[in-house]
Amino acid sequence: MQGRVVLPGWLSSHVVLQQKTELRLTGLATKNASVTISPSWEKRATIVKADGEGRFSFTLHVPKAGGPYTLTFDDGQRTTLEDVMAGEVWFCSGQSNMDMPVGSYGKVLNWEQEVAEANHPRIRLFKCRRALAHEPQTKVPKGSTKGWAVCAPKYVEEFSAVAYFFAREVSQRLDVPVGVVSCAMGATPIESYMSPESLQGIPGIEERYTQVPDSDDNYPSVLYNGMVAPFLTMPVRGILWYQGCHNVARAKQYESLMQAMIHDWRKRFNQEATIEPFTRKETPLPFYLVELANFQERKPVQLESAWAALREAQHKATQIEGTGIAVNIDLGEADNIHPKNKQALAHRLALIALRRTYGKKVPCSAPEYDYLRTSEGKVSVFLRPTPDSDELAANADVKGFIVAGPDRQWHVAQAHTEGDGRNRHVVVECPEVVCPIAVRYAWGDNPECNLKTLSGLPVAPFRCDY
């Protein structure tokens, strides 16, 4: 029931509150009124005083995962939030591949069955609508869903496929409620989602301030102000980010932008550090990216690839503690910038969260390029296992390698794995290259590549020449 009290737009019935956090918020009530706040998970109510303009501040201690609860505010009239859950909350942002819904215009793999079976009462969905602003806003944009929705077919059909499939797996694996916010807009660059302060000092960014700011969602900071800022008071477990297509021609700049954004959002969400609920370790707010998928015409050798360069910039951002990236080089479609297999991608994101955020003993990455050795016209490429990777799978016909000699002429190479277990490596050779000195793997807009781990996780693209 809704009374006079006005709360932040993201705080509504059916909300999932981040478990085991302290929630500090401001609301509006009758001027100078006493406001009684009654969470059903606590034995006692709290009484706070509204000021002469009706503002009141309050703190809630959110319990461990559970519910449903009620949360009541009373300043003479009652406002009661029903069906409140404590659980895990993830903020999901980016451009069209994050916004792409399960059904509607998205129509992912098996979308009709996915929609029909999307009855998961412990998953809650919040979709933020497009809003541009030149100053940070506190109100959730008009046209957004009216509060949180309990996961059901009619909501899932229009909701972010990546966010939904991620929430479904995490909820099932952890046996907890999960809330996901979809805050994404198609055909938008990363700088639209960044605060003005975080953009200072980025080389070349001043050129982005020459569009018409009142109507252009590509203008720096307008989506941060209008769509991200209203959620900064909401405690979250982590952030999922799927964006990059719109910046594909500016990979070097993206490298700086992505890293600046990670640091800035952690400050803005007031969660530079977070206590992991299961491991109890303090770590930076998790920030997990999606690598750009393979796309466009396949070329056997493509040295100048803007898409490959952007992926490389994305991977460099994961050098920051508490980050991760879902490798996506094998799930794309040559003629579709919005690939349909969002289930597999969300599974890879969920594996990263389950391992790195929740401490589950599941592999979530593949070994990474370490070094190479040359001998008798062949190159042995060694990959370094990470703490959360599993072993390379044996493969007698590895696709995706190109090789060059001192003349810097690149050729498609034959490759296969040798060795066992953690010592398994890749041997690369090419008849046209007598003295190989450099290799690249999966480098191009849409490379053919098949180097994977025992659990099927793909090795990320890399190059050993710069």
C-alpha cells in the first residue's frame, strides 16, 4: 500500500536487497513528521524525524539471504513494501547486446521455450529506460518498470537475456534470491556511461563534446547522469558490463576509458571494497566484462583488425584486481552483431561470479599466453594456467594461429597440442615460414579458432608481437 512517504525509485515491493549490507537512504515524508520504519526481519521498529522539507534519513541492516519480508514506513499514513527479499544484486549495463531481450526483437536461441519456462519467483527484474541528463539524477527514469518485477514469462520476454540467464544460474547454484537491474542502451559508447570527472585527462575525449548534447545519447556522461546515477544508492554485489561495439574504431582510447570507468563506478557505488558473502574476504567490487564476439567476414590473415584491437583493450582492463572477462570469440555470427546464443555467454559470466565472487570450485577461465620457444622451424606456445582455469583439451588440429618470420610476412599455420595435463602446449608450424619468430591466435574480426579447455572454455585471443 502506498502512502505519503516517497522512497528512491529502485526501492519497491518485490525488491531484492543485497544481503548482509547496511542500507543508508533518504526519503520524503510529511514535513517535521516522525517516521516509523518497520522491517519485518527485525523485532523493533525505528523512529526518525523528518526535517522542515520532509527529508528523513534511515539505516537498514539487511539480513542474510531469505524472505519474503515486508518493509513499512509510517508518517501518519502507511507505505508498505511487500514481498521484499534479501539476496544477491547485480547491476547489468552496456549497449545493445546487454539490452537484447530474450524475446521481443532479440529472440535468442529457443526463445519461445525460454520465455514459457521463465517462472522463477526468487529472481527479480528491474529494467531502466533510456534517459539523458546533463546533471546526475536521483530519480529513476520515467518509463522504467514500475518497481521490481517477479520473474515471469511476460517480463522475461522484454528483459535482458544476458542478465536473466546470469541471474537464473546464480540463483540456482547458490540457492538464494537474485535481483538484476538492466541499465543498457543500444548504439552507445562507453563515455556516455562515465561521469565527467572520470573522463578528465583521457586523450582525445574532448572531441566527443562536439555533438548536440540535448538529443544525442552518444554525448559524454548523459547516460551516466540519467540512467546510472539514480541507482548509486543501491548496494550491489557486482557489475556486469557488455559494451564496446560503438568504440571499435578507438581501441587505444578505450583501454584508458574502460579502466577509468571501473575505478570510478566502484567509488560512485560507494563500494570500492565489498565483503564476499561466502568466503568472507574483503575484495574490490566485482566488475565482470564481456569480450566482443566474433563478427563480420572471416579472413584467414587479418593483421589490421579494429575488433581484435578492441578485444585486446578489454582484456587489458582485467589486470585490475576484482575484474574478469567472459571470452566470447566463438559465440558470434558473421552477419549478426547481436548473436543469439546468450545462454552460453551468460553461463561463462556466471562461472566467473561463482568462482571469483562466491568461492565455488568451478573453472571459469582458460590458460593465458605466457611465452614461446622456437626450434627446427616450429614454435612451441606455452600458456600459463590461472588459479581458476582448467587444463587445455588435446587437439590434433588447432585452428586460429598465424605465424611470421623475420620478414614480418604472416601466414596461416598448422597447429596441434602436445604434452599432458598442465604441461600441455601448442606446437605451431608453417612450410612458408622457415624461421618463425612471432605468432598470433584468434586475431581478426571473425577468426576461426577452436583452442579450448577440458570444460569447453575458449582460450582468449592473443598476439606476441607489438
